Amino acid sequence: ADPPPMTVDYSVYLVTDSRPAILAPGRRLAHVVDAALRGGATAVQLRDKLGSDADVAAQARELLGLTRARGVPLLINDRVGVALEVGCEGVHLGQDDMDVAQARRMLGPGKIIGVSARSPAEAVAACDAGADYLGIGTVFSTTTKTDTATILGPAGVGAILAALAAAGHASVPTVAIGGIDAANAPAVLAHASAPRKPLDGLAVVSAIVAAADPAAAAARLLSAVLRARVPLVVERVARATPVSHNMTNLVVQNLAANVALAVGASPIMANYALEAPDLAGLGGALVINMGTVTPEGLDNFVKALAAYNDAGRPVVLDPVGAGATAVRRDAVKKLLSAGTFAVIKGNASEMLTVHSVITADDQEHQRQPPREAQRGVDSTATLTITQRAALARSIARGRGRPCVAVVTGVSDIISDGRRTARVDNGHELLGAITGSGCSLGTVLSAAVAAYEEDPFVAAVAATVMFGVAAEMAAARSDVRGPGTFVPAFIDELHAVRRATAERDWRWLALAK
Ligand code: 3NM
Ligand code: MG
């Protein structure tokens, strides 16, 4: 098969429909698509069964302006000639449309060709023919498409996924389609996944196009898809036992090492940079925790960062107390200019310092400061969720060196600059013990090391797992306060991992 034409995130795949029954009269499709992209739609298909080719081409050109601005692919349903003419990223073909081979000849190897599949046989045949992804449906009955055949239900989708895995097509991305919305999405994602072939996303028409608030609708769907990936990351960490190399302060070493072991990672607490090149060769990740800064320590951080960057292995920065002293602010500055971080994690006050360091020597940021973030500089306690999301997004995009930014708090905000998620799990007892924030840094390192294909998803999963385990621990009758919480928390992190291995994901019902 041809290599996939581009890396596409199929998580939330918006399929358009401009008929008045779906797109409320008076609304423009472009506005809806723009809002959906803002909310988190990751792919768009222009589907218009009624318009002329010229109309569809004009609409495609307008949408292409929006999707290109966000790095999201635009595909066109059925009309290969229009796709060719407007130069969009590809096409989606139904079973009655042009066959894949002919579309490929017309479009060339660089374009995406998706195919609708209603049965295991159709799915396997489409992959054999070279489809780049499959739309599997119809999952639930829908009024959007009137000629739907069988209603598969989530289990029917699961059977198709199993057939694909058995036929050696496990790597072909799949989305489910038909009657899906935020309410039934968790069930589709949980029950429509074969063990080794999870869905890559959900395709929807009415759940976004007919929604009162398309941005919010897209965000809800993205949350559901991300949440469903948490067990994959948890499982991967346990299977891969990634090395988590921590350069951290003395106070948290023991807790962080125990937390790493509980989630299935392999902790190494080593502050001497000369060891870093060898340790980076073990295929894990590094945590640089600024909890104790000394000139010698900072020098070790910089050298270890270079070693991990050279080895292409991820580094997590935990800028502990970044704004507290001039020394720490300078340390942040030195570290940010010394190399690349996969993840930067801190509370709102620490992250505001990180942000101010980035903006101080970044012309691009000076021209476009995130107003929401700056307004809150003096009183971090008053940063709203929206302001913290803006802060995370801005750090994630910063310095021409993108990273995943995690702003911790009662709600944790995670952003890669393009996608932003909010995790509401956790417990106040985490704030009553030492090293909880630092040990989240350790879990983040294990997750990004084990789930390299998407550090954003890895960070969301680490944060959810951490917060859920804290809630489960705090709810235990043997936990009476901070002292009894610590061992219970380690137990529950381990329990989440064990439950995941047994595919008993009831704990995931707690994920918020
Ligand atoms: N294809 P809604 S179902 C475009 O089964 C389309 O292949 C389907 O719309 C298939 O999300 C469908 O509003 C319509 O139910 C999906
Ligand atoms: Mg068709």
C-alpha cells in the first residue's frame, strides 16, 4: 500500500450538510465549520449531494481557507474531479462512487482516499484496494442519510474492526458514522473497538451542523474521543515499562519513584548529567524538576537536556516555583533556550513565568500577546479556565518549539496549541502532601515516552489517570488524611493499571 499521504487526526471528523433540515436557515456552512474547528474538529468532509460541481467547488474553496489555517484536511465526498480542481487533501467515496484505483490514478499518491464500509467484506476489500481510511456505518439510525442499509450498532462496528485486524489492516485508520453524538459517543468508543484495533475517531453530521453551539459540540466529541484513549496509554506504559529518568529534588524522589513504579514505568533518579547520554539511550524520557536549583544543578539540567534532545527522546520540564525568585526565573530562561521540551507542566503561577520568559525574547509573541493570560499576571488565583486555556495554548505554540503545556489546578488544562483539553479529576488531598505535582511530572514522562505518536493524548491520559487514582484513594474508608492518602494513592494508581490490563475500564467512568 502507498504510505499515508499526510498525518491526519481523525478524532472528530465533521461531515457537512447544507440542507435546511440540518443547517438551520440563516446559518452559513462556513461559520459552522469555523466554529467546529475552533471547538476541536480535526478533519472535515464537504458532502453535498445536490449542488452543481461549480457550487461545490466554490464552497470547497471557502472551506479550504478555514481548514488550511488550522492544519486540518478537507476532503470532498464523491466528486473526485472537484477535489482535483480545488486541490483539497482528498476525497471520500461511497460504495456506489468511483472505485479507489481510478480515484488514485486521478489524484495521485499524495491525496487521501477514504471509503465507506458497511460490512467486514467491504472494509477488507477497500483496504486491499488502497483506501487511506474507512468510514464505518451506519452505527445508529439517522435521518441525515436516507439510503442507509444495516444498522450496525457499536458491536457491528467492532466486528468490522476485528475483521480488519485479522486481515492485516490494523493500521488503516477508521471512523464510525451514523447517528453519533456526544451522548452516545462513549458507548460507541467503548464497545465498537476490537482489542487491537480501536476506532480512530467519530464522524458526525447533525451532532455538529445542527447543534446550537457547534464549537461546544465539537469540543464534547473531542473530549469523548480523548477519554477513550486513556486506557491505551495506560496499557502502553505498563507494557513498555519506559524509563523515567528524574532529575529532581530530594524531597520528592521517593514518592515520584513509587508513583512511576505504580503506573508501570521504570524510575531512575539520577542528577548527574554525565549519565544522561547512556540513560537517554534506554528509550525513556527525562524529567527536569527545578525544585532545588543550584548552579551545579542547572548545569546538569542543561547537559542532560542536550543529551535527550540529541537522542530524540522526550523531556518534561517542571518549573517548580518558577516565579518565586530571580534565580529560578533565570533558570527557566536558560533551560528554554538550551533545548526542546515535549511537555512543560506547572501551576498557573509557574506557567505565567514560563510564558513571560517566552514572550520576553519572542518577537512573534510580543506582537500578539495572549491578552487573557497577561491580564492575570499579578493574581494567579483569579485566572479563569478560559485564561488558563489561553496561557496553555500560547506556551504550547511558543518559541517556534511547540510542546504540550499542562497548567495544573482544580481543573487541569492541557494544550498542544491546536487541541486543548480540560481534566476535572483530582482531589484536594493531592495538595496536602509533598511532591504530588512533581510526581505528575513523572507520570507525564512515562506517558510521552510510551505513547510517542501523540504527546498531547499521552499528557491527557497521564493527567486523567493521576486524578482518577487520587479520587479513588480519597474515597477509601481507610484514608483519613494526607498520611494515609499517600499509600492509598500509590495503590490506586497501580489498581488503574491492573484494571486496564484486564480490560475492566469501570474506573474510566470517573474520568471527567
Ligand atoms: N454516511 P449524522 S451515515 C454521511 O452509514 C453518512 O455511511 C453514513 O449523519 C453511512 O451524524 C451518514 O447526522 C449520515 O447521523 C451521518
Ligand atoms: Mg457517495
